[in-house]
Amino acid sequence: MGLDNRGRQYISNSFDDLLRLVGLLKDQTTSWIEDMVEVIAAAFRGHHRLFVFGNGGSAADAQHFAAELVNRFELKRPPLPAIALTTDTSILTSISNDDNFDMVFVRQLSALAEQGDVAFGISTSGKSPNVVKALRWAREHGLHTFGLSGKDTTEMDVYCDRIIHVPSDSTPRIQECHILLIHIICGLIERKLFMDRTHGMDTTEP
């Protein structure tokens, strides 16, 4: 039994909405993406690290982001030091149990991060307390701070050097745009660090 007209319309509307948002982001975010890539690439060159974090689907995006950099995205090249703060269940559950879930990312940053590193928070609402607190800690301790969020300006903006907002109320559409932005950032970082304009590719360490 196939879909009824409402089901087909849902498919069409989903594609149309995503294409609309991608068009808006293409027109509005190029300079912000460039700024993020410049800072992250410079941090990697200076032997600093990227820490990425979020909740739920954004936690999956954080892990995806880190994996593309540690392993590879499009180029065969040396690994880059990116860490998702969403993966160690013992750390996450012990901090949540002994302290507070709002502190799960702050506690990890305080153990691992140093001045000059990059903290990258992902939140579709922009209001996740643990993401906001981690970005605040990072700002206060000399890290570069970036974010991906939904349409609303929130406290997350206060603590981000650069933040890209997806202008939508739909969590699925925001997440779909976030992963596109992450892929663009990864591709540009690879090219900036490892593409030699004269000889093709430079596979030396950044």
C-alpha cells in the first residue's frame, strides 16, 4: 500500500524546505565559514586541538565532525586532533551522577583543553545548558569558540566568536543543514592544510 497524497506532500515539502534553507545559508554564511576554517586550521598548525560537543542528534554530529578530521574527509592525509566530548559513557554518566549533567562538557574541557584550542558547540535550540556552560568556560580560559545553532539568538551567541544560525524552527532541517556545514568546514580545512597549490597535495603534518 503506497503513500496517500498527504504523505507525498510531506516528502515534497521536506525537500523544498531543505533546499530553501541551503540557499539562504549559501548566501549568508560564506564569510563566517571562512573565519571558522582560518582559526581551526591555524590552531591545528599550532598543535592545538578541536573539541566538539552537543546533545542527541547534535552529539552524533559532533562525533561525525571529529571522525572526519581524525581519519579523513576527502583527502588521504595525516590525522588531525579533533575530540568529541560525547563518546565516553563512563565520563558522561559519572559527571552526571556525581555533579550535574550541565557540567559534562565543562568538566572534560577543564581536564583536556588549553589556551589556543578550539571549542565547537552544536545545539539546534541554542539553549542547551551544558553546551552554553562549556562555551562560557572555553571563552574564559582562552579557547576559540564556535557554534552551530537554530534560528534564535540565545545565550550561546554571547560566548561564541562565530556562530552560524540555521533560520528554521524544524529540528530535522536544522540538523540536516548542520551536517552540510560540518562537511564544508572539513573539506576546507583539508584543502587549507594539505593542498599544495603548485604540486597538488602536501601530506606533511600541519
